[in-house]
Amino acid sequence: DGGITQSPKYLFRKEGQNVTLSCEQNLNHDAMYWYRQDPGQGLRLIYYSQIVNDFQKGDIAEGYSVSREKKESFPLTVTSAQKNPTAFYLCASSSPGQGKGEQYFGPGTRLTVT
Amino acid sequence: AQSVTQLGSHVSVSEGALVLLRCNYSSSVPPYLFWYVQYPNQGLQLLLKYTSAATLVKGINGFEAEFKKSETSFHLTKPSAHMSDAAEYFCAVSHYTDKLIFGTGTRLQVFP
């Protein structure tokens, strides 16, 4: 089955530690996205990548980093510089130009930092 | 700049009642519009989309939405609510790109 996988489902870290969230897709999509979701705020775009080895900052990129070395993979690192990292993180992908904006979402990772 | 406004962060209906979730967008050009549904602790699933074809769009699970350019609206409706419809619903807009702008969401509660 084609889709997007995110692991782990739940992640716990101590303050000051970097943590990497995994996102893998087998939909052969060129574009991938990372969103952060907080209660009452909808989804906010962190980073996106439209092609391998290229990515752009979204609206709230500070304290985050990404890489796009393979088409299927778009890991997100939450660094210790992110002031409030506890949130639900969603990865998505799309096929540029074909879906007119339609994105496919993974199941999400809930990160808790204490 | 594009934006999406969802009126009402919480909507409650009785089972069997009409569901109406409101979405207004701001745009200087015709947009593409989407409704997504999110069940607790899950990702988003596409309910339906408007991409400049028919203005009345039918989606999954009996939902539909009507694009009204004069009102810059794309409200989501379902004639008869079911308990399984309880979830959070997001309206989103894009303009000829694959970047989506999301509303803040509406949580739908369905009472027996």
C-alpha cells in the first residue's frame, strides 16, 4: 500500500536534547512538507521540499532543521533552540502540478519535551 | 495574501441533524479549496476539494461543499450527522502551487 509513515508515534525527550522525527513516503511524490499542530492554531508550515537536495523555510522554521537526501525521506530535527517543541508534528507529501495543492498526510508524531 | 477563516472553533449537533461548518477565504484569484478531517491523534484525510470544476463538490462520508465566489465561501455540509463524524475539520486554500494555507479548524461534536 502506498502512503506516508512517521515514526515513532510518541516521542519523549529532555529539554536541551536534539531529536529527529522520521518521515518516509512511497507515493513517488516530489514534494514533502512538515507541519506543527498546536491546539486552536491549525497547522503551521515548518519546512517544505519540492525536490531532492532542496528545501525552503516555512512560516515557523526557527529551531528546526531538515534534509532531503532521498526522494522518499524528509526527516525533521527539532533542535534545542526551539523554545516550545512540545507539539504534534505532521508530515505530508504531494505531486506538484497534479493535485493542485492536494497533500497526503502521515499519522503524525506527538513530541513531548520536559 | 491568502487566508482562510473558519467560523466557530467548536460545533455541536445531535445525531441525525444537519452539519454546517463554515469556511471563508480571501483571495484575489480563483483558489483551489480543500476540506480535511482529522480524528484524534491521527493525520489529516482529504474529504473533498474544489479545483474550478463544478461548484458543488461531493466528498467522502456523505459530505459536500459549495463554492460561492460572491461570498468567498466554501462551507461544508452533511444532511444527517452520525456519531462517527465527530472529529476536527480543516479548510485549506492553495493558488496554483502545492502549498496549503489552513484554517484554525472546527471541532465537531455529535450527541446521541
